[in-house]
Amino acid sequence: MIKKKIAPLGRSFRLALLLIMSLMAAVISAPPASALDGTCSESGNYEACFTYGAGVEDRLIAAKIKSKIDATTAAAAAGETGDYIRVALYNWDVDGGGTAIANSLAAAAGAGVSVRVVIGPSSQDIKDIFTAAGIDWKLCDKSCVETDSGAMHNKFFVIKKGDTKLVLQSSSNLGAWQAQHAQNLLISRDDALLFSAYVNYWRRLYAKNWTYDSVTWSTDADRTVDGSNDLSKAYFFPQPNSNRVADVLGNVSECVDGNDRIWMEASLVEDETYAQDIITQLNRLQNLGCDVKIIVQEQSGKDIIQKYGVDDIQISCDGWSHNKLLLIDAKYAGEWRKAVFTGSYNLTENSSHRANDVMLRVIDGWVTNRYIDQFQTLWTNPHACDQGT
């Protein structure tokens, strides 16, 4: 009797133990909770991709860029002519999808696509791939067109494939370190004027001169170009006589419940004099009743923002975030609008006045809502300051 009772209990215990062990194995093998999955989505003329870092390599953005290059190669191999790819990228390494993209560009060139690249300090192995493939590339050790200082800090690709014209604007360089950080990629399709603006900016980087085809971009206004879709606009840097972020914030005049977001992500905040103009506008908007929130990567940036009066509760650190973002859901430039400003620019005097960077504006509800989701994910899943430095 006793044995008949013990045997089933023993089997139950063994089954329970196996279940516990399998659950423990799943927990051990699962990625950490902070390693959030990246996402890509598409609507109309836009695609948006986000990765969330936490020190876990995510090649999602590199894979998306590669897929656009490979599609162009396939079209050329099928007989399409006149396609081209232009790239401006600050740092290009073999890891984090860097080699895969370089090889894809080599294949594109081999299929007859015109491929030209401008790079900053990058891996010799990547340069060797370009050279072996006959890709025309140029190095800018510093700013291509302001050679005394600054950097060629851009991170964009422009692709013409048949009648399709793509602008791919990212916050990310190509390398393992970058692939371990929170990044974003915004793709704009068939915005003819925006595409032309990026191409003409790239030409000036490649020529290392603000003059191209007898046209000189001599003023900050020359380097600020409207697109054709959704009030798009590109701000090409350096713009030595402007603080464009402060100017944009200065164009916000009203906030109401539900349309009150002024959200910012800043990888770098430096130079108190330059930052103070931006912070003055943030304080004005806070007093106006706007929901001001700022995510910074470094404690030093948080200290500067706090020093000039922004409440601590409105500032969060994410040490793995490399994003550069301004999100406006308020009355902006006289209309109730949802606007996103993204790109490679930092909130520094150097980035604005000496480096080569882009700030891209898109006013589209779907795009802005994707960036709202991204911001909320970082805000509710923060990582301590300075982890990524």
C-alpha cells in the first residue's frame, strides 16, 4: 500500500524537477531582460528601424541598409541602368555588419551600379574591399569642407534604383560598439527634393568644397533645404552662424493636453554656452505647460541641463543610447504638428559649427508615432549614465 502511494509521488517529483530544470535552462539561455528586441516597420514613403542596445549586438539597422543595397544590385544584374549609391559615414569597421555592407557595395559595383563613398577614420580592411572592387572612395580625416577642425560625422546612404529614390539617415556608424547601442534609422522614399538635397550635399563632401557645379553653399540658409514630402527639410552642417535646435524649439508656441510633447534624445551635450540657448527654450516650453523630457547618454550632459534649470524628473540617462532626436507634438510654426528631427548631429558647438552632420526633419504622424514608441521604450527601460563610453 505504502509503495503504491510512494511510486506516483516519485514520478511527480521527477517530472516537477525536470520542469524546473528546463525552466532554469531557458532562463539561463534567454537574453537579459534589458536586451530589448529591435524593430523595423514601414508605412507609405517611410521605414523606421530602432535598436535598444544594453550592450547586446543588434545588426538590424545594418541588415536593413544591406537589403536596400542588394535590391539595387539585383536590379542592375537584371539589366537596369543608371542606378547609383552614395555613402557618407564617419566610422566604418569590420564588425557590426560593416563587412557585410562593404561586400554588398562591392557586389553592386560589380553589377554596374555607380558606388562612391566618403568616410572618416575607418578600418583598413574596409578600405581594401572598396579598392579591390574599384569603388571610388575618399577619406576625410576631419571635416571634409572645414578642414581645420570638426569631423566628417555623417551617417547616411542615398540610393537611386530605377525610379525609386531612397534617403537612409541613421544615427549609427558601422562597428560592434555601435551595434551594441540604441540607434535609429529613418528611410524616406521618393522625396525628390530631399533626395536631391542629400546628393548635392554629398557632392560637396566628396569635392571637399562648398562649391559644386559653380554653385556655392556659402550661408547657413544655403545649407538648409526643403524637401517635397510632408514638410521635410534637411539641415546640413556645419552652420557656423546658427543654433538650429534652439531655433526649432523657439518655433513652438503652444501645448495642450494630448499635444504637448517636447522630447529629446542627446548622445552628447557639451559646451555650456551653446547648450544654454537650447536649455532656455526648454525652460520656456516647460513653463508653457509642455511635457519636456530629455534622455542623455552621459552624466556630464545631464549636469549641464540641470545646471540651467530643467527639473531632474524630466531628465533620464540611458548610457547605451546613441540617438540624436528632437520630437515635437505641439503647435509648431503656427500649426498643430507632429514633427521628428533625427540624424547624426550632437548638441555641441562643434557638431553645429564645424563638423559635417545632418539633421533631418519629417512631419508625418506615422513616423512621429514610431519615434514616440521608441522614446517611451528608452524612458521606461533606462540604463545608467556613461555605460557606453
